[in-house]
Amino acid sequence: MKSETESATKRPHVVIVGAGFGGLACAQALGNTEIDVTVIDRRNHNLFQPLLYQVATAALSPADISEPIRRTLGRYENIHVVMAEVVSVDAPARTVILKDGGSILFDRLVLATGSTYNYFGHQDWQQHAPGLKSVHEARDIRHRLLLAFEKAERSTDEAEKRNLLTSVVIGGGPTGVEMAGAISELGRFMIAQDFRRLHPDQLTVLLIEAGPRILSTFPETLSRYASDYLAGIGVDIRLNTPVEDITAEGVQAGGTFLPASCIVWGAGVKASPAAEWLGIEPGAGGRLPVAPDLSVTGTAGIYALGDTALAVGKDRNPLPALAQVAKQQGIFLGRALKANLLFGKPIPTFHFRNRGNTAVIGRNAAIFDFGSWQIKGRLAWLLWALVHVYLLVNFEKRLLVSIQWIWRYSTRQRGARVIDETAVAATVPATEAKDRAAS
Amino acid sequence: MKSETESATKRPHVVIVGAGFGGLACAQALGNTEIDVTVIDRRNHNLFQPLLYQVATAALSPADISEPIRRTLGRYENIHVVMAEVVSVDAPARTVILKDGGSILFDRLVLATGSTYNYFGHQDWQQHAPGLKSVHEARDIRHRLLLAFEKAERSTDEAEKRNLLTSVVIGGGPTGVEMAGAISELGRFMIAQDFRRLHPDQLTVLLIEAGPRILSTFPETLSRYASDYLAGIGVDIRLNTPVEDITAEGVQAGGTFLPASCIVWGAGVKASPAAEWLGIEPGAGGRLPVAPDLSVTGTAGIYALGDTALAVGKDRNPLPALAQVAKQQGIFLGRALKANLLFGKPIPTFHFRNRGNTAVIGRNAAIFDFGSWQIKGRLAWLLWALVHVYLLVNFEKRLLVSIQWIWRYSTRQRGARVIDETAVAATVPATEAKDRAAS
């Protein structure tokens, strides 16, 4: 009798690991219901990754595109937020194990842990070529870029100056294209405006792609448009150029060594180690194979979504690792779990609706692929800006980002050109520039 | 004959070390003249220090109050900016020696290097109790504060929870008062809004002052107003309480050990080591004694201003280490050097005009002391906000900060609550919280 009373009063408990687009959408769909929800994330904030390249290129501040998870979920009485790192999942015991020794029991588990950059077995490359997945990495890239210009201004060695003014972006996907375009625009403007001893033509931005074209997930016409635009703003694109090695001095690619001061990695992602936690053999890209209802194959009550899940689309191909996929899956799963846990309804099949794929290339240039039709150029760029401002979490951030974009568009000035003192202490080298020593 | 021709074409060269309020004002006054100006700073940006406490308490982003020095001075063709660290000055050889081995010759040298926090011989305290002089320190304090709340939410040990929710601010000057008020307001709001397992009454903010009253440079009525206001928002003020020791666990003060998670140092500044560079015996607070024309006593062609200089006011007392003093001295010295170098005019005597002294205490509360009259409360707070927005370098930052303030005033939300991933990795402890382990 006692256990029956208990089970009658005990509310079901859904644990969501990861508060990215997918995890947050899932939690919100479960908000203010008779279900207990615990959201676990290593970070205290949700990061709007599509605009992270603008933090890396000194156009926005980290806080402009970050929102505390507690703030987003604060209005839901039934959601509890835990800032902690997950190290494993004990599926039979229905328990998530945390790094600090804590553990959390669940009735249903949603794995929405996203992805990290894939260095294809060369993890040591990461220190020289950060990716763009966290505020820390974006700030790191910003420091490298800005410091390189400061050093170049003071250098009297032409070869050193050339290397300092060279950036290499690895990977011709949307992130690589955005970064290459933004670095070229930032560099040319900053040099022309603020540096007395440098000339914009001394700037080199290389975009390196192992395959035969950039933006390979887009139609060829859009790839060609992007290539032409990038070439026009001074980006040197190297196709069919696989990376062989990365050091502190530069990149070895396609048989040539390219000395560079700033190297950015954007060449492919892999799922975070959720498969390892479960002891399950992962599918392509480290992703967890899931059934049409997003349940992880071979488990009960465990679901995966977004970059963590290897879900299959209508065309039998895996769904891409995109924010819109994660968000749609999160909303779907949240609603389905609610109906299942409260009313015993089965979880239906998830169907992805493609809202269009986009990449921004530069000032006034973006591309959109809606499947049956495409747009490119200034109109696409305006649409890109509107969509991204709209997708930001709240009115304050929308307003702040809009103002900074309008300001930047009219003045070309970059607002967030702050080099952290610790970065300077660590990396300013002993150049031999004897400023005015002979004057 | 040759040397005469040379001296006829060679333009005089003024070197300014430090691009704070004083150095920048001096450089701008020398802008677009027939004088070569070199501005040297360790940082690439000028930091609006009066608002740094708002970065530390997650209200603003570093970029909102930082401006690249190159951007501020970019419009002056005759000004050259060098990002480098000065290690000494060879006065007889009229040369500034840089850390990287470079050296810069000068005809006139202006030392505007500001001040650092004075730990009164206990430099090891700095790691536990950062001051508020740089973006790095402000971010450090922000991380400590926000992480402590996250840890407290997960702690099941009441003593640990109490320590995590305790902050100690050392020094009852304007910085200490601003920080104590801001931490109390931030903490209470965040707990009430976002943390399920904490109660605002668990928060403790201690303001420790060695002397008999806070804000001792202000009239007593304003000190009393500030004390009452702070007590009202939950700040516990301890007067006549000298600090004896600071460890990672807390502060030993007035014979008592106060365990705390976040310790902020605001107890007095000392000039940066310009006196050491010159091999001159410094005056009070490490400042360089200067003549009425701001020339450093015992040197020729070397000037000091702002926190670096020990200038004497009309009342024979040293001028305070305030932004307005530095700025007025910078403008004065820039104009005087121009008249001196181009037209041979002697450098006159500097006179400080007191524009009023202010401190902000909390939402709707600030104080202003104009010498013969004072204001306090909401009106003073509004004036404080207007003055500080006006003092920001450009229209974009004024707009961005205004919007964030208006937003925060209406919602009490803090926009910049981002904990950096590296900070988390370094400091999240292994608490034993077994979340829901028994559910």
C-alpha cells in the first residue's frame, strides 16, 4: 500500500543533459507541467553559436550572444538547473553520474550534448588552431588576431611582418567561410584606419578546403557566388588542399608550409562523448543511432537529439548537424514526453521540416538555400541579419546586437577590440623593433 | 651647417607613456600639430575604470567600457601608437627602454602610467582578493561571484553554503562602496529569481574599513547616508577593522576570521613604478613629486600627471588620484607642451578645478560633493548616470550602455552573466551533492 501511495504522488523526472538549442527547446516544452525536469550543463549560459564568429572578429561581445540558462528557464517552476559536468550514464540504474561525484536519477533521459570540433586524431592541433564552439575559443582567436597586428606594426623584418599578417582558416563550410570573410574585412579596415606602418595589401587570408569546392552542402551556383565574393575581398581559397600538419608557426597543407599567426579550425565536427557514457558503439561522426522517435537504439527511456543523434531524414540520409534540426527535435521530444508521461500516449515519429540553409560571406553578402529556390547577395544578407536578430533570446539582446550591426554597417568600426591583459602577458614576443632609435 | 639644417627639419618628439584619462587627453591636445607624438601602452585599449565595477557584477561587457587606443587617436596623423611595456627610462640619454628590447628616443616625456592596488607589502593577497583595475580582474571577480552561487545551489552542507554566499569587500572608498552595493543587489535578485534552493537572506556582503567611517573623503553627512543605504540593502559594514591576512578561504580582520568565496580589494592604490624607472625617490603612495608645471623634480623635459604625479593643490594638500585630475592635467600639459615646443612659451602653473566628487551606492542612490553643496539619493543617481554615459568615448558606447542601464533598471536583469569555460574547469570543486539521489 505504501509504495502505491508513493508512486501516485511521485512526479516523473526527465533529465536533460545539455542546454543548447535542442536541450533548451525540450525543457521549455516541458515547462510548467506536472513533470520534474532537471537540466544539466557544464556552462551557466546558452551560447548563440551562429554569431560566435562575430565575437572572434571583435564585432560583438560574448554577453551579446550568451544567455544564462537559469534566466531562460527561471519562469518554469518545475525545472531545476544544475551546472555540472556529466561523466557517464548508468542506464540500468537510470542514473547520470557527475564529475564531482554527484549522481542524478531519471525516469527519462534526453542527451542533447552537441558536438565538438573533430581534429581527426590530431588533438595536439587544437592549441594552435582553435575552433569556434565556446566563448573562450572566440576570445582566444580575437586575441591572436589583434595581437598579430600590434606585433606587425612594430616589426622591421619583412618576412616576420608577412607571417604576422597571415591568417589561415581551415575548412570551407559555413564557419570557415564566415571567418575568412570577417577576418579579411576586419584586417583591411583596421590596417587602413589605425596602423601607420602597415598596408592593407600586406594582409593574407587563406581559406583551405580538402574537397573540390567550398560550401559543399549548398548548390553549386551558391558555392561559386561565395568563392567569387571572397576572392573579391582578398581571401585566397585553396581547394583540394588537405591539411597535413599544424604547428605554432603555421599549417602544412597540400605539400606546402604556410606560415601564419592566426589559424582557425572549422573542418568538421564530431558528437560529444554521449555514446561513450552509454557504452554504445557510435555511428558516423560519433553520433548516437536513434529510432524514428529519437530513442537511442538498444536503450529504454533514453533519447538523443541535435548533433548528438544520428537521425535519418525522409531521403534516408542522416539529418545535418544544424541548429534548426536540434530545435525542432527538442520541441518535438518535449511535447511527446509530456503526452507520454502524463497521458500514456506513445511517442510518434519525428519529421524534419527544412527551413532553409544559410551562410554569411561578408558585408552585404549571404546565401540562402530553400531547397527548390535560392537567394544570394544583399537581399540574402538582410534576411540573414533579420533572422539572426530574431533568433536571439530576448528583446534586450536583439536591440543591442541590432544597434551594433547598424553602427558597424555605417562606420565599419568594430566595437569589441579588447585584448585581455593575460593574453598579452603570455604572448607578446621580444621583437627587435628599435622604434625611432635612429631618429 | 648640416646639423643646423637637420635641426630645422626635425620635428620635436613627445613620448607619452600610458593611455588612461591623462595620457589620452595630453595626446589629443597635441593632435594634428607639427609635433611627433608616440603613445606607449601595455594595453591596446583605454578602459573607463569608473564603470569597471559593473563589469565585475555582470551588468556590462568589457567592450562596453573599453575603446581601442588606435581608434581614439587614429584621426591624428602625427600620433603613433605603440603597444609595449616600458621597463625603464634613461633620462640622460632621453630614451625609454621597452621590455622587448626596443627603445624610443624623446625630446619630452610624459609619464601617465596610473596606479595599481596597494597590498601594503602583502602581494600574495592579490591572488585571493583581486582589485578593480583591469578587464581581467573584473572578469575574475565576476566568475568567482557567479560560480559561488552555482556551487551554493548544489551544496547540501549548510556551513559550506553560507561561506559560498559570503563576499567580503575590503576598503570603504568609492570602489568598495560601489562593489558592496552592486554585489548585494545582484545576489539578492539572482537568488530570488533563478535559484530554487537558495534564499536571499542567506547572502552576506561584508564591507570592511580600517578607519572610523566609509567614504572618508566625502562630508560626514554623505558618509552617513551611504552607510544607512548600504545597511538597508543588506551590506554589513565593519568599521575600525584592519585586515590582517587574506587566504583562499577568507579574510582575517579585526581579530576575526571571515570565511568568504569572493574577496574584492579596494583598499588604497599606489602609483605604478615610474619613480623606479627614473631612479627617483618617490613621494607618498609611490607618486613622483612634480613642480607646479608638472615637471618631475630633479629632471629636465620629463613630466608626470594623474595618479603618477604628486602634485599639490591650492590648499597645499596633494591632489587626489581621480580621473578628473588626470584629465585636466593631460589637457593642460598637452596645450602647454605645444606652446612650448612650437612657440617657445614657458610652461605655466597647473591649477585644478574641482568638478565635484561622486560615488554610486546602489539602484537609485548616489552622492555628489561639490565642495560648498552636496546632493544625494535618486537625483544624484540620475546625475551620476548622465555624467558617466556622457564621459564614455563615443556615441555607440553611450547608446549601448544607456540601453543596458534602462533595461536593467526596468527588469533588474543583469545582461553579462557569462562564466568562462576556462574559469569553470579551473575552479568547480568536487562537492558531494547527491542531487535527487534518494528520490
